[in-house]
Amino acid sequence: MHAVNDLSLEIRRGNVYGILGPNGSGKSTTLGIVLNVVNKTSGTYEWFGGTKDTHNALKKVGAIIERPNFYPYMTAYQNLELVCKIKEAPISKIDEKLELVGLLDRKDSKFRTFSLGMKQRLAIASALLNDPEILILDEPTNGLDPQGIHQIRDLVKKIAAQGTTILLASHLLDEVEKVCSHVLILRKGKMLYSGPVDGINASECYELRCANNEQLADHLGGYPGFKSVTAEGDKLLMFTSTPIDTAHLNRYLAEKSLYVSHLAVRRRTLEEQFLELTKESL
């Protein structure tokens, strides 16, 4: 059995790339391979277009792939001082990164007094001390309360806005949809999709309602580009292979003596698209 099988992707500078999949899908293994902490059995990968070897490339990468691990009896500042010595980063970066993650006012507090969310933000500050071009996060909101999740998501957006490329692994659809521009979907080590978050499925979705939804469903089946229709409460959801002109659809139905009381384009959630994609791949 392969942990990751025939995975191929390219991550472009400036994007927030989410690796999405259930537990055991191969997310952490993929990150471990590119960070050179998990040995691959075959295949190749390269950083920065192959201009640097892995050792030098990783100097430009910040990563958190496990629980934050600092000395509990030392302060936040003292812990980051130690990281600076290991990474050969200037001490002057500490206050700057603590301010970025919202912990500057707790710089002299001992690590053991921090909440889980604060510990995670301190770990992100630690990963940013050498001003990496790429930040890798494995399940960054795992185990956090709603406030902690919100803080980490806002922080990821803020870091990305400053130009850092981010690679984030998560099993949470909501997390990927809210913070990522691109997504890679894994299932049992295989890639199901790689590309923009809003481009997972080519289907367009439209909400319709009329006095006779059964008759409406029958006539929608003859409309150009029609893929499928499903009932949702008192509405029908029509999926098409390409975007359609709703005014044209309205005229088409009126010619069939069907007058809709509701017609709207519906933005499909990542969850709906993910479930459809994984269902087709079973």
C-alpha cells in the first residue's frame, strides 16, 4: 500500500495552497517528503525551480509539522532567542514576529502559561524568524477552540498578504475554503484535484422554484448544457456543464408555460464540490 501514489503538483509563488483530505490520505507524508524528514521510495521534487539544492532551499522554508515544542520554564522571548541561535537569525527579528502573531505583550510570560492557541502562534513566530519565502503548516488549527481557530486563520491571511507562499495541510473543508487560493485534494494517497479552490468542479448551479416542480424538472432536462437536477426543500437545484444566461432560461421555461417564482445562481460550497468529487472517485 502506498502512502502517497503518483502525486504531481506545482506550487507557484504568492499562493496559499491547501492540501485537503481525510485523516490517512497522505497529507502529512507529502509534507514530510518535501521537508526531507520522510524518505520517498521513488519520484523527484525540487524547490525554487531547481536553482538550490534541498539543504540550502530549506533555509528559506519555515515549517510547523507537529505540536509546538518549547521550554515551558522559559519565556516566549527566551525561547525565540534560542531558535534564533539555531537558525542564525538576528535577535532583532523576535519583537517583529511576536507583534505579527499578536504576542508582543506576552513576550516575558513563560511558555507554560500559554493557551494552546497562543502556543501555536508562538510556533508560527518561530517559523518566521528567518523570513522564509515559504511557510508550511500541518493542521494548524487542530485542537483549538473557535477563537483560536479564528486567530490562526486571520494570521495565515496576514502572512500571505505580505507575500509569503503558504502550504497548509488540513482535513477541514471550511478552513481551506476560507484561507486558501488553491487546493490539492488527496484520498488514500491519490490526487483527485489540483488547482484553484473555486475551480474544483466545472458544474454551475442554479436554484429554481415554480408551482409545479415536477414538471419543471422534466423540462430542465432538455435545456442545453444540462447535467442533473436535484430537489432541495421547495426548490430545485440544476447543475450545468457551462454557465448559462438566466434570462434565456426564463424565456425557455415560459415557452413551456412554466413560470418560475425563484431563479438564482448558487455559489457551490467547497464541501458540496468535495463530496461530489470524492463520490465520483469511489
